[in-house]
Amino acid sequence: MRSDTDTRFIRLRPATQLIAAAGACAIVAWAIIATSVLVMDSIGAGNFREQARRDLQTYEARLNALAAERDRRAEEALAAQQRFASALAQISAMQSELLRSETRRRELETGIEVIQATLRRTMTEREAAIENADRLAAALETGDGALPEAEGNGSGDATMAFLSAALADAARERDQTLADAEDALRKADEMAYELRLVNERNAEIFSQLEDAMTISVEPLERMFRNAGLDPDRLISTVRRGYSGQGGPLMPISFSTRGEAPSPEAERANRIMTRLDELNLYRLAAEKVPLALPVKSAFRFTSGFGSRWGRLHAGTDFAAAHGTPIYATADGVVSHAGWLSGYGQLIKIEHAFGIETRFAHLSRIRVRKGQRVSRGERIGDMGNTGRSTGTHLHYEVRVDGKPINPMTYIKAARDVF
């Protein structure tokens, strides 16, 4: 150490110097390590943010793809529904045309029967006229040979004039009868030709209707079977509930007027039965929850099945808070309010023992006992009850037993 007047020296022992050097090295090493850690954390944070950004972009792209797929499915479903409605309209028009053709065919058959009766009467009259003419001719010949002389020529001339007039009348009647018979035969041929054309047209209509029935009914039967429903039970239940219904698709039966049914009548009645089934399937489809409860953009967050050691009895749809929720089939609201872990819950009872549940809602727009239709808005998506975030918990139960809702939704995608 140096001052104004003198200089002093401080001597450190080697051990002290070693300790000081080690301390300095330790400080430098700590500084280097701390700086490296900070730099690595900064690099790692940057990489994490970049990875998070890439994951977010990937997730958004996947969400957009799912939304596009959903929109495409919705457009396909709308187009399918329009085709289905168009097919029903065509079937109705074909049925009307078939009924008109059947009515025309019956009229032609009646007309042919009248013509045949007229022809038979005309032929009878013709034969009677011929017999009358022959009888008159015989009487004339007999009268010519048996006329007595006392009567004179005046009486003979009168008799000849009377017989000549009778023969002329008989000849005219015979000619008229023959003309009427020929006219009746000509009309019968014309009506037979027209009847043949009507039968050919009916056969064409039958073929078109049978093809339409095959295209329309079989996919519906397959859809209900894929959904785990018995088509025969569906038809029986709907028929009991709609026993008083009518309209353009109301099935009919062709009368055979007490006779054995013809092949055409049997064919027509089979088509009418299929039309009845198609109409009943259309009614049943409105009562089965085949639609999606959410129409806006959403994502599936949890499916049906075991979760955390217990059954997750529905499917979860996540979307923005307040997203509209819609009824998936026609039915009656049996519950609208709070229920334990479900939070704000709506229960809807449908036909065939089916019940749907909509849980964790933020708002309920229906009341108990209210009748709702498919596609009617019933509530808003929320986060009430035992829930970790905004979503809809959607359940389908048949006779009280939980069923995977996607079974119905996927079954409908193959048809609508």
C-alpha cells in the first residue's frame, strides 16, 4: 500500500493467495455458467414459443379442415334432403298418374263391355230380322198359292204390297244391324288398342315406381338397422300413431270387384305398400335423433365410453360460449333445469323409447312439457355443473340405457 510518505507491502501467504484465486475462478465460472443458463433458457423459450406457434397453426389448420369437412357434409346432407324431397314429389306424381291410368283403364273396360253388349243385342236383332224376313217370304209364297178366286185381284195386290213393304223394312233393319255391328267391332278394336297402350304405360310407371322404391326405402331400412332400431317395430309404432293420416302418399288398394286380383293389381298393391312404408319411414326419421345438436363450428373433445374408470355416457362438443344448441328430433321436453353434475340440463322424450340429454348449458330456451321439432333451438352452450370448460355433453338413451350418439349421427350420414 502506498501513501504520501512511505510505501507498505502486504504479503499474502500462499494458502491465502490460493483461496483468493479459487474464489475468483469460482466467481468467473459462476458468471459463465449463469450466462450460459440464461442464454439456453432464452433459446429454449424461443424454441418453445416457436413450437407452440407451429402447434397452434397445425391445430388451426386441422380445425379449419374439420370445419370445411363439416360444411361439406352439411351441404351434402342438404343436397340429399333436396333429392329425397324431389324423389317423393316424383313418386307422388307417378302415383297420381298411375291412379289416372287405372281409372282410364276401368273406363275402357266398361266401354268395351257396353260395346260388346250392344253388339250382342245388335246380332240378336239381326237374327230376328232375318228370321222375320224368311217368315214373311214363306208366308208370301204360301199366300200366292192359296188366294181364293172370290177375293179378286184387289185383295191379292194389297197383300203383295204389305209383304213387299215388310220385306223392305226387314232388309233395311238387317243392313242397319250389319252397319251397327261393323261400327261396334271397329270401336272395340280402337278401344282394345287404347287399352293396350294404357297397359304398356302402366307397366312403365310400375317399373319406375319399383326402382324408386328400391332406391328410397332400402337405404332408410339400412340406416335404422345401423342405428340399432328394428324397422318393423318402427313402422308398426308409427302406423298406430298415424292411423288417421291421408294425403298424396296415402296408400290405397285396387279393387278387383270380387274377382281374383290380376297381376297388375297385385303389382300395384305391392307398390302402394312400399309407398306406405316410405311415408312411415319419413315420419319415423323425424322422431329419431339423427341430426347433430350443434350446427356451428365445433370439435369433439370426448367420445362415448370408459373415462377415468367410469362410463362417459355421451359425446362432448366444444365450441364458443353461447353457441346455439338444437333439438335432434321431434319430442316433448321432460326436464328443463339444474340437475347435479349435469348443470343446466334439458331432457327430451322421443318416440320408440328414446331420450336425449343436453347438459352444461348456459341458457335454457324451452320449458318442461313443451313440444319441440327437429332443428328447433333449445338452449345455449355453457360450462355449468361438473365441467372443465365450455362444451355440450350430449346423450342418447333407449329405454333408459345409454347409447353412443354417434351411432345415430353416422347412420344418418349414409342417407341424408
